[in-house]
Amino acid sequence: MAQRTFAIAAALLAGTASAQNYNLDQRDASFREKLTIIEEAQAPVIGPDSNQLGDNKSGFETGMTLKIDGTYHLFISEMFGRPHLDLRIAHWTSPDATNWTRQGTVVDSMPGRSHLNHRSEVWLQGVIFDEKTDRWNLFYIAYRGGNREKGEALNLDYEGIAVRAVSQTPGRKGIGGPYKDAGVSMAPGGKDAAKWEGQQGLDSFFPYKVGNKWVALHGSHNHFPVSPWYVGVATGDSLTATKWTRVPSEQPSPIESLFIENPIVEKLPNGHYMALYDSNHFTPVQPDLPARPNNSVGYSVSTDGIRWHQGRSLIVQSDANNWASDIRTPLGLVAEGNGVYTILYTGRMKDKPFWAIGKVKVKLSE
């Protein structure tokens, strides 16, 4: 969700807000699981020339891909107007993860961006099936705009909340919805809010099951004074919980020292957990902040679903196939069998202000 302006990046890298301000332990990235690219689409699988776009002018951002009974389902934030300001959440399907058909809008934002409108933007986080209630649950972040009278920037996001919506059609076949809001899963503030959480509120929220409990990676950022984008770890008794308890030792998690947004977690065959996420693309001044290639996404592994290793980079566009000027958000890991996974991701095209969707296949080694 971050605007990631050069001004913000420059302030961070000049030391206005350094990771050294926070008590991050130095869990290294020595986990044995590794992703290797084995296949790379030579062009976007959904680009500005798609006949399915309708009135979508600027492309796509956060989302999640699933595969159910041989059909791929993509739930994605469509930037139908201004990039990163005018959004709705749509459902797309495909037989091969390459040829996509738009099925319809599942969550809409409310027009009229202002500090009074807490649905100025809606950003898809995840779509997860709950065995207990036999329903699909869709999670998204909703923001309000800035309040000029309080000195807030009109083009930045404030007080993000994680909203849960539930499919009104029971069973796994009800993945297409319709979806109805069922309440707020997590909001900024509260007695256990961490010091690093800031004015943006929640910028990401992704729950996943660990044993009989649920765990969530939740992210935030402070606009002024500018701070890094971090994620922390929280736990809940159920997927439908309205109270998620932050894990003190993982506030924040050491996955990234400067920038991490929109992690999606997949349980691996060996029982470990892998998070795939939008990572830092800036080259830092401080030696303790690892650089991330501009053509990459990030990934990290946890053995217990709570403690995460520092992340690694996965380059998703080779030099021979670099159609994007800025790789943005990976849209999850889709298991294909035999250790192979499909990854879709968003990226800004070099020749126009449109954020298209690319595709790679990776091999997991454990």
C-alpha cells in the first residue's frame, strides 16, 4: 500500500528513521529452503491490452492466487482510477494461470476520498477457507484519507483497519461469493499496540493456521516522522477472531529492516512456513540494511509459524525479460505438485503508468 515516494526513501536512507532505532534481533537468513526460477513468462499475463480490464485505467496491486479443483482464482486490488488511490477488489479465474477472465467486483471502495471516509481505499490481503464455519473469508485493508486541518497529507493513507468479509455461499465452491462484511479483525492502537506501529495504521494483515491456533502477520508504518515498514506477529483463537494478541518478542519481526508489505504465508510440505512479500527495493546507506534488487520479491521461512528468519530476494524478472521498471507485490505461492509453485506478481510497466501482472514458476528445494 505504500506510496514509496523518493522523498520518503531519501529520508529513510539518510538515517531519519533507521532500523537501529528498534530492537530487532539478528536472525540470519540461513534457512535451507530455497526458491529457484524454472519458468518465466515473457510478458504480462494481464496487461494494458487485456480485453477484460473494463474501466481499469492503472492496473493492479495487492492480491492472492489460489488453485481450486484445477481452476486458478485471483483476488486482486484493481486501481481503476488514480494509481494507489482509487481501488476495488475483483475476482478473476483462469484454467492455466495465463489466460484470465474477470468474474466481477467483490468489494468496492466508497467514492469521495476524505478523512471522514474510511473506505477511501480497499486493498485485498487474503482469501482463506475456514473449516470450522465452512466458509471462505476475505480480508482487506480499508483506509481513510488525510485531514488537512490536522496537518495530514491528503495523498497518504491513515488508520488502516483489517476488515473480514464472508462468502454468503457455503463450502469451497462458494469462493466466488458474494461476500459480506463481517467486522473488523484488527485495528490500530489498543493497549498492546507496538511502538513501531504508526499513522498509516495497518498496511497489511494475513492470517494463517498453526496447529489449533491462528497466527497473523500485521504491518504498519509511520508517515511523520518517517519510519520503516515492518511486520509483527499476532495470534488469535480462530480465523473469525476480533481480538488478535501481538506476540511481544516479534514486534517487529526481523524479516526485513527497511521495507516489507503484504506478506502471504504458505505451509510447506516439511511443516515449515514460507512468507512471500513485497520487499525493499532501495539501496541503503547504512551497512546493516540489506539491499534488494529492483527486479525481485522477498521470502522468509519460519519453522514454527512465529519466529521468522531474515528474508532473501527472489529475482522474478531476468535481464532478458525485464518489462517492469518496479516489481511490486507477489500474489502468493500456488502449489503445483513435486515442489513446483506458480507465483504471480505486480509490476509497473516501463513504457506506461500501468501496473501489470507477471508470472513465474519456481522450484522449492528443502
